[in-house]
Amino acid sequence: SAEGKYHDEL
Amino acid sequence: MNVFRLAGDMTHLLSILLLLLKIYATKSCSGVSRKTQELYAIVFIFRYLDLFTDFISVYNTFMKVVFIASSLAIVWCMRFHPVVRRSYDRELDTFRYFFLVGASFALALIWHEKFSVQEVFWAFSIYLEAVAILPQLVLLQRSGNVDNLTGQYVFFLGAYRAFYILNWIYRYLTEPRFTRWIAGTSGVVQTALYADFFYYYFISWKNNSKLKLPA
């Protein structure tokens, strides 16, 4: 989900 | 993905590989703080709770698995490996890290992106990572001589978040409405904690002398 992509960093 | 973030991730991976090399090659964990390793295991487990729910990319998932697995493997080695565990500086590695965990969680309850389990734990892992190196830095000060691999491990571990700060600046300048206040603030504090280590590391590199942190 777009929300899930929020933490796209490690 | 930008070059700063890739450099940061590769530097982070390198630091972990250097620590694994030190433990595997010397069958010793002298000079390594088990408490810092345990804090990092907690950091990765609570930061990557979305490992199975949010798929970002193969790279992202792969690196998360590597970070979780390697930190747990290092803690296992330092606690249970019959040879490695004997070289653990138990009497020097006495930092009371319970307070670091408690304070980080308390702060996460106050300052988070969203008041949900995943986001509170994510913020908790960000704050905890900022202070996770403290037991290791205290141990280095107490155990006079620092072997090269351990020094390099700490150096690259500190450098990786500095690359992330460059990444956040770059993304702030190139992506509209990009902000990472929690990670950014915490990342600056985290990198600042390495300042004196970086100074003594640079001195030892310049003078080609053994790394020595003043007690």
C-alpha cells in the first residue's frame, strides 16, 4: 500500500 | 534510491561483515560490546516488523533479513559459541542499557509518525539505534588496546548514518514535501556520538599508531 511504502529506507 | 543511501547501506553492511570477520577469523569477541550487539538486534527486529507485510523491493527485504540474521548470529556467538564466548569482556561491558531501552520507548510513545503499534516501535528503533553504540564506546575506552577490525567496525558503523544524513538532505532538496524529522534528528544525534571516536580514529590513522581512546 502507498502507506506501507512510507518506510522505504533501512 | 540515491548514491548517498546506497553508500550508507553498503557501509553499514561492510561494518557488519568486518565484525563477523573479526569474530570468525580470531574466534574472539574481545573488545566487542555484547550489549551494543543486543541493542542492535532489538533495533532491527522492531524496525522491520513490516518485513512480511510491506514489500518495498527485493533489495529492501534482502537487507532487512541480513541485518536481523547477522545481529542475532553475533549475539548468539557471544553468548553460546564455546570458544568465542570465553573472550567476552564481561567485567568491562557493564553499561546499564535498560535505561536506553526505556527512554527510547518512552520517547517513541510521545514522538512518532502515527500512533500505531508498528509506527511506535519504528520510532523506538530509531531512537534506540542512536544510543546503541554507547556501550561499545564505553568498552573501547575501558579496554585500552583496540584491535584493527573492531576499530574499523565502529568506524564504518558510525559512517553509515552520516551517509544517510546526506541522503536525507538530497531527498529534501529533490523530492517535494519530503521530510524525515524523526530519523533525521535521531541520525544527527547518533552520528554526533561518534565525534570523539572519529577524531581519535583519524589521529591513529594519521600517525599510523594504535587506536587509543582516552579513559
